[in-house]
Amino acid sequence: ATCNTPGVTISYTVYDITGGTAVKTNEGSGASPLTEIRLPAPGTVGDTKKYKVALTATAPGFTENTCEVYYRLIRATTIDSSMPNAWEMLKQVVASATDGEIITIKGEIKATNATNNSGEIEINRDITIRGKTGKNTDILNADTATTGKTHRIFNVQTGKTLTLSGLTLKNATAPSGGNGGAILVNITDGKVVL
């Protein structure tokens, strides 16, 4: 927090408002610019915390000024291509995700012939899957030619939204006579945002 008034002191109070009732979690003060106001991270992957931070600027001869800033933190997950059975790990993380969760892909995640390390990923929540550094390096590769297993990458269920960014999807195949190569979106309110 910064104030341009000379000699100002900024005080803050952090409230956890996740449950609807404001619970004070932290407070402090210091000279402007005030840095290092810490918001406790959500405990487990997919958890969300909501905070209100009340900031007050005071200085001799000036009227006290207060503002409130709101934050929403979601504990995110990164699936790294160096993890063993990364495709299976991604399927598990998506299956246990909560609405609003963000999953980050680092590197090229490939389906393989290892047990449970291939197959389409069913989207039953409103989630975001994004690349860590961008579409040239962050890739979801169904690798159906090598594995001999025919599958899509994503199957977005009715009423759910999958948001994708900074990723390349490749080498997926719809089952014989089926629709959707890389992504199948159920027609009753399923959505993909690119």
C-alpha cells in the first residue's frame, strides 16, 4: 500500500470473510510504502479463501482516509511433465477439483501405455487449465498413435465450463462414430472458453 502524503502511516487489518462472517486474522502498520501484507493461503488444493483488507492512512494535519480491498485466493495445482504418470495425475486432480480451480500444465504431458495413464479427462466442474509458459511448450498429447488407445483429451459435461489458455492439444481421436477429437462438449449447456 502506498500513499504520496509525506509522513503518512498506513495501518491494515486483514479479515477472513470466507464463511460470510468477518474474522480478523492479521493487523499491522508502517510507513508508506507498506509491503508484505500476508494473506494466509488456502489449506488444500482447490480450496478458496476470501479476504477483506481494510487500509487506513493517517498523517499529522490530514484527514484519516480508509479503503477496503477484497481478495479471493484459490490454491492451484501444477502438473509437471517430469512427474511419473502425469496424465493419470491430471485425471485425478481434475476429478477431485472444485468449481473455480486453476490447474497449470508445465511441459508436455503425454498419455502412455502405463496403467491408467491414458483416456479422456471428464470435466464435472467449472475449472481452468492453463499452460505455465505457453502453447509452444505446454502440451496435452493424447498420443493415440503410439499407445494404440483411441480417446479424446476432454469430455465437458452438461452445464460445466472448461477454460483453456496457453496450451496445445494434440493427437486425440474420437471413438469410432463419435464426435469431438480433442474435446467433446455436451450440448446441454457445456462450454469451452479458449
